[in-house]
Amino acid sequence: MRTNTIITGLVAFASGFVTGLLLSPKNGKENRKWISNHTRDTKNWIEDHGHKLFEESEKRIDRLSKGLKNTVKENVPDLYRATESLHFSDTESHDS
């Protein structure tokens, strides 16, 4: 269902774009130059912001991971220390 919506949106966008170019008061050469300039600018913007977003995401994931590790260390007892005073005989462990 979601794929159909995306495909429909892309087809609608492409149709509108082509219609806009055909009805544009500018000639083909000017339209191609405008498209080229805006495509390059958009690509640069996406690369810059994508890189920043990726770096920020890595930092947030690292902070979350460290926080989670600390929370687990603080709130989950050391199982060895918690069970070292318990002594089970062979009959107690098999009676379950």
C-alpha cells in the first residue's frame, strides 16, 4: 500500500515537472541550465546536511549506548556476588 502511494507521488511529481517545462516561457537551453544549477545546489545541500545528520546520529547513538550500559551496571546486580553465598546440594538442584 505504501509503495503504491510513493509511486503515485513520484509519477505525479514527474508529470507536473514535465508539464511545467513544456509550458515554461523560457527556451529549452535556459530550462536545462536552470535544472542543472538547481540539481547541483540540491545535491550539495543534501550531501552537507546528510553528512551532518549522520554524524549527529552517531553521536546520539553513542550517548544512548553509554547511558544504557551505565544504567544496566547500576541497576542490575552482579550475579556472581549476588549468588556466591547461596549453596545448593545436588538433591536441591534436581528436585525442581
